[in-house]
Amino acid sequence: MRKTLVAGALAMVALLTNVTGAAASAQAEPEAVTYTAWTWNISGHKMNQGRTDNGLVEEAVGSIRRAENAVDFVSFNEICHSQYRSIRTALASWNPDNPSYARFQESIPAGSRDDGPGHASICGGESFGKAIFSRHELGKAEYRTFAQESGLFYLSADDVLHPVTNGLLCAPLVDRPNMKFCSVHISPVSRAATPTEEAKPYGYRQLAELRGVLDGFAAAGQTYMVAGDFNAEPYDGRLNQLYAKGVAAAEPKFSEDNYGAHRELDDLGGSCPGYGEPTSNTPETGLRCGLPLVKIDMIFVRADRLASGDYTADARTTPDCTAIRNGVLVPGTTAPCSDHRVLIGRATLLVDPPAAV
């Protein structure tokens, strides 16, 4: 009888082990989920002077909420806290069941001034930074400050010169904690920098720091989209560390040197393969594929987390806002809302389920 009981117990343990193992295997299967990211550098201080009544907020919110855009995640660069608050209020009904949909991170504190001529108040005295919004409930925000300084400075309220801090703002989804959305703004000094000490390669080093953080996410089994202003063109050498091999390019050399792990959601564009549509409104000459404007805003995803190669992105024409002169609205006169364009990208990604407890 004792032998029978022992044998039965062992059989039950084996059965439970098999069931548990099977359940764990089934649970470990990633889910293919389609997400759409929207990103815009709104030049909230420089061009909009911190204002919220010139049409900027309405244009941004209208684009985000447009049904055909089907936006899930939003990234803002160069946003004043006043603009963030207005957009947060306007998006409160975007998904009424989502109580936690907005995050802001300052790079310049309130009460600061430009270090240039005139020392103008930044954002009308409000803080300045980046923001993310989500149609899906967000978990706790994660902000990584880059060790590499930006090369830009501001004056604090007590007239002390400080470096502008750059970094990466991310937040996971509550219902899918292994899915993160991130916003980044790489230093603009990098537009003319090369990876040498003499050239002060702020952007190059910040990109290297970014790559390290993203590699850490991947090693932890996390899927992500990272969007923002990279202040580098897709073919610039400093982005080789992000782009994966195999990305189509107008010239083979622009793909062969890649050693990263990502695809940019507009790199399939037929007019300039591996480059995509321009996102800056500042004309330049001598650009790839005969383009009149540069692309410096991007949405990256991990190549091995793509469920299919059917991903896409589209840059939108910059809308007009009421012009501002010396901080005052000029009714009846319009000007572009920003010197950047909105970029909207969509991809189907593999997202691991939460770890079993």
C-alpha cells in the first residue's frame, strides 16, 4: 500500500511538473501587437515662446486624435510645461478608461533664461523638456540622463550658467509591462560633429549611451519603440550603431557599415531607400537622393522584435500657427508651427507576456 501511495505521489508530481512546464512554455510565447507612434519636435520655446493660444496645441491634438492616424504613443521634443499641461488636458478623453497617460521630464527648470543675447525667459518662466503620451495606461516613468553633456547652456534664476541635460524618457505599459515607449532628444551639436575628441561629438556619445540602454532593455526581454529628434541624418556614420545590417540604401556603403540592431520605420521609403522622408523644414543643399530637406526625426524598433517586415512611417506637412512677434500674437498672420514635421510610424511587434509569478 505504501509503495502504491509513493508511486501515486511521484506520478502526481511528474504530472504537475509537466503541466507547469507546459503552461510556462505557452505563457512565454510572445504576442504580435501593432502599435503606431507619433513624434514631433514642436520648438515650444524658440518658435512658440511657450504659448498655448496660437493654434499649436489644437494642431498637435487634432493630429494625434485623428481616427485614420490610429495613434497609440506620442513623443514631444522641446515642449514647455505650459504646452504639456494644455495637451494633457485636451487628451484626457482620448481614452477615458486610461487614468495614467502622460509623462513629462524637464531638461531646463522653471525660471531659467537663454544664455544668448538678451537672456530671454525660457518658456515664459516654465520648465522645458520632453513628454510622452499614451492611449494605453502607462506604468512608472523611467528617465536616463546622458552622462555626455549637450554642449548647450542656460542661465538659472540665480544667474548661474548650467549645461542643458539630455536623456531618454520611457514608460512601460501597465497591461503589457514588457512593452515600453520612449522619447529621446539627441544634442543638436551632433549635426556637425564627427566621432573625434577634437570635434566635441556630443551627439555621437549620447547615441552610444542610448544604444547601451536599449541593449539593456532587449537583454531583459523588453520590446520598445523609441522616437524623437536624433539630430543626425540616417546615412550619418554615427547612426551605424543603431541601424541593423540589411537595411536598404541608395548606396550599398550606407548599409554595409551598420552594426546596430534596429530598423527605422521609414527606412523602406522607395524615393530614398534607407533614408525616408524629410522631417526638418530647414532647406539644405547636397543631400542624398536630391532631397531638399533633411530627415533627423526617427522612430526605431528592435529588428528582432518585428513580427513582420510590413512596417511604415510618414512625415506630415507642418501646419501653420498664428505668428508670434516679441512674445505677442499677430492676428491674421501665420507662420509654421515648428521647424520640424510630425512623423507617424506603425509596426507590428513581438511582446513577451509578463513573467509568471
